Amino acid sequence: MNKNLDKLCSIASGNSRIIIGLMSGTSLDGLDIALCRFTGSGHKTKIDLLQFETIAYENDFTVEIKSVFSKKSVSLEKVCVLNGWVAQQHAQMILHCLTKWNIGPEEVDLIASHGQTIYHAPKLLHPNDKFGNATLQIGDGDQLAVTTGIITISDFRQKHIAAGGEGAPLAVYGDYFIFSKEGENRIMLNIGGIANFTYLPGNLDARTIFSTDTGPGNTLMDAYVQQHFQLPYDKNAAIARLGKVNENLLAQLLLHPFFEKGFPKTTGPELFNLAYLESALILSGIESISHFDMMATINRFSAVTIAEAIQRNLQDQLSYSIYTSGGGMHNPLLMEQIQLLMPGYSFQTTNALQINPDAKEALLFAVLANETIAGGDIAIGNGSSDIPSVSMGKISFPG
């Protein structure tokens, strides 16, 4: 047997596994690195978050990614060279953290890498009926494996699409194994660039779990404040709080057919971007608006679309607990607006479940890798294309 396969079999059959989960989102603010210890799989998964750090991206990295990010026309050569370069940058960040944590690469069994999304194209958002759902993440798994010396599992979203899904959201799988609790119906709300939530039934029936994107989370607010205030994001909603919601603009923003489409569904900054705002301004007949009023309006826009999506999928006769994660949970105005729109519901972060909410997405990709290697025997979802019941990820060996 090939020595790498022999090692992989040993990892899969072992009592526990040390896995590094990586997440780099559409906000392009940094790489989340979660060092986790796993025992078991499926319902029996036990996870300890040993270390966590977010390595902020240097300006050069962000500029390079933005040159191809969410654009319909880019240099194919640039995409080609960035695929390996991004992985090399991520590998160096991993090695830096391992040194800081006094852990050798040989002590880590697997890396689970989400990569960097540069374009998300569900069929809803592209006009060509000849093609199906598509998504593209760069950050080559082989480069990661060779540079770090650690077996790497990457490119998770492609299997989801191959099995009939849209490539997102993938949080549903890890949410189910880690956060399900008998007797409590849970909503796991993650507010990143795009917001999504997972419904976890209190009866633990894997066939009835549900996950969907809701629309914009931070993506419009971040893009606007970066363009007009030269800030990475609206810290503590300081800018939005100085403005007033423009109801005409808000109504126009809510008119896109995406919001009328049934659930589940996915989207991205390919739709919700500065061009979307400009178009809404023109269609609503608004000749001018202050930057503060714009920030207040798009903050409310995210809150409304999140609250409405959740409420449209709840059953009146059931009670629910809502647990939040992602960068949007740090925006106090956004969270206030969501809670005002959903009176009677309790909101907590995943800290209440002993999981650092900032680490949650990186941790969930580590869960996917653990299932790929040591699990994969529990049917998830309703068996349709909505939530494909599949193991995901491509395996890359160091040598």
C-alpha cells in the first residue's frame, strides 16, 4: 500500500484526530485557523477547540484577491497564478501558528481548507440555461500539503454541487453533528458577508434539518464603508448609527426576485454589491443620500432579510433557540434590528454552547474533513438535491 494511504487509514481508524480547520470568507479580512481534536464521528463526534487565531491579511494579499473576486471578467492567467500563491500564503500562516503554539506539523493529522471563494454562480444568478450551479475557490490543496507536510482536504463545495446542491451553505453538516440537542429546536444563524442559518430539530431527525442563505450579511456594509470611509468595516455600527433609514430605498432593495424565491437558496457578492446599491438608488428616484443614511439603510436591509427568512421557515407551534456566529454578530445595531423584528425569540452566541463564535466556520470545515475520513455513514437532509447526503473534499498528500 502507498505509504500515504497507509497513514490515512491509520488516521481514520485512530481513537482521535488533530485537524486544522481553515476559513477565509468573502470579507477578505483574514484567515481563521482552528486547531481541533476530534474523537468519533457523526452523532458521536466530540470536539475540543485547542487553539484559534485569525491572521489578518496584509493589504497586498487583499488587493491581489480583489483583482479577481466576484468579477465576471478577469485575467485567466491571474486566476491561475493566484491558485497556488494563495495556498502558499495560507501554508505559511499555518506554520507560523504551529510554531507559536509549540506544535510540530507532524503532530497534526489533517488540514481542512475551505480556500478562497472568488466566484459563486448558482443557477439562479447566471443567465445560461445550458449550465448548472457553479462555484470556484482557489488555494490549491496540493500546495498546502507539500508546503506544510500535512495531509490536506480541500475544495469541499464541488462535491455538494456534483450531488445536486448549490455548493452552499455547508454549515448544515457540522451544525447537525456538533450543535444538535434533543428536546431543543435550534436556529444556528451565521452572519458573514452573506448570512445563512441552519434549523436543527429537537427530535434529532437528520431528514428534517434545513439550511439556506438569507441574503446580505456584512457584504454591502463592508463594501460601502471601504469605498467611502477607507475603513475595513463599520466598527460598532458607529457610522450607521449616525444615519436614518431611507424607507424608499429600503423598499427598492427588497424587490429583487431572490427574496421571492423559495428556500433553500444561495447567493453572494456577485449579486449584493455596490452596483446593486447604485441600481436601487436610480430605480427609487433618489438623487442624493448621505453616506450615514446609506449605512443605516443597508444595515436595516440585512436585518430585515435575515429576520424574514427565518420567520418564513419557522412553525408557529414550535419554540426555538437562536445561536449566532460570524462577524455580523459584532455589529450591535444589526443585532438590535434583528431582535426588534423577531420579538419573543432568545438570541445567544455559540459561546453559550462552548464554541467560540469567531472560530465556528473554521471548526465546521474541520468537521467535514473528519466525516470524510472517519464517518460519512449518516444520511443528512431529505435525500433531495436540497441537502445532498455526501462526504466532501479532495485529498492531497504531502509527497
